[in-house]
Amino acid sequence: MRTIIAGNWKMNKTIAEAVDFANRLREKLAGKTGIPEVIVAPPFTALNPVSVVLRGSAVLVAAQNIHEADHGAFTGEVSALMAREAGCTYAIIGHSERRTLFGERDERINKKLSAALAAGLHPILCIGETLQEREENQTERVIERQLNEGLNNLGNDDIEKIIVAYEPVWAIGTGKTATPSQAQEVHRFIRGWLAKRCSGELSQQTVILYGGSVTPQNAGALMSQPDINGALIGGASLDVESFVRIIEYQFTQGV
Ligand code: PEP
């Protein structure tokens, strides 16, 4: 099973800062073996410069969002093809900040997934419940709806290209991490959903990331859970030292 560590920089870093980070990350990871696959998601302005720095390294680049249309009168938006051309291999889709701050609903997220796949990007689909939904015991119902509607009409040949990121909204940027067993429970539910909707084989092969206040201190415990295949990291991915400590979590546990 693959393990992936992905950093979502959100609206942080100028081009100069992003390029400096990419150069340092490349240097620190050069020649390292036995580490997870690594992805960084810079803001749109830095996608191409960062891709150029990372070309030929093992680190791949993701867009933080894409528009569902190929082109047209959508002021301020960027298409999947444009992100691909800028050097992206992945696109984060349905991040909770897109859902809550920009009103993206499952139907739109479904269109964005199709657009990303059509452009040859691998989507990282983010799903997760709010605190209120968790407290009302609605977590599985919400996850099920986000999967049903987000992946609506997509066949197994598309779904096998998708990475799922479980990101409980109450844990994002709050310093409150789901406990390893809370996260594992939802990851197992997601894998079970994939087995029913797709196939046992696809479900076993799908990379399911955890996101929500992951740090070098808690990464090892989260990643030791059987259905957690890596992490999507916001805050702790902005500093190259802390990001690398998470990437090297199996060597630095307890350090
Ligand atoms: C995120 O934005 O995807 C995220 C998980 O953020 P943080 O690590 O800061 O909670």
C-alpha cells in the first residue's frame, strides 16, 4: 500500500518563498529511501515555479482547487488543464474551506472531480463532518452522502485514480486532532463504502489520507492505524523542517 504525505499551503507563500521551500525540500529528500510519496500544493501563482524546481525529484505538485469548466468567462478561476499545464499531477477537490467559505456543494465537487480526471489530474477528494454533525452522531451519514454525491456517476476506472482525504472540519487548523482510533473508525467506514460501491480490490488499493492538525508529534500514531495511508497537512507543512519530520515519521517517532 502506498503512503502519501501532502502539504496544503493554502493562501500562503510568495513565489520567492515557495521556490525557496521547494529547493530546500528537494535537497533534504535527495537520495532518501523508504519514505512516503510527497506532494505539495502551493497557491496558483507558485504552481509553475515550484513544479520547475521539483522536476526530476520524487515530489509532485497539486493544485488546491480547479474550476469544473474547460475554459470561458469565469473571472478569477483556473481550469484543470491549466493546472496540469502548470505542472500539477494532483488537484485537491472539496476541501472544507472551499465547502464552507466558497459554498461548494457535493454536486459541484462531483463536476470538479470529472473535470480533473478528464484533464489527467489525480483528484484528492476531501470529506469530513463538522463538530455539530459529530456531536449529533451524524459522521457516517455525512461521509456517506459526500461519497455518494461526490463520486456520483464515476466508474471504477475513475475512482481508482482518486485519493480520499478524511478531514474532520473541527480538526482543521484548530489544534484539535482526531484521536488515532476516531480517525481509524472513519477511515474503515470509507474503505467499507468503497468495497460496496466499487470492489474489494479497489477499496484495498485506495489511499485514504487523514487531515486535521497533523504535526510531527502526532503523525506516527495516526499513521500506525491500519486504514490510514498518509496525511494531508496544512499548518505544519508550511515549515520545511516540520514537513520533513512528518515525511520521516517512521524514523523520528518519539524524537
Ligand atoms: C488542511 O487544511 O487540509 C489541514 C489539514 O490543515 P491543518 O493541518 O492546519 O489542520
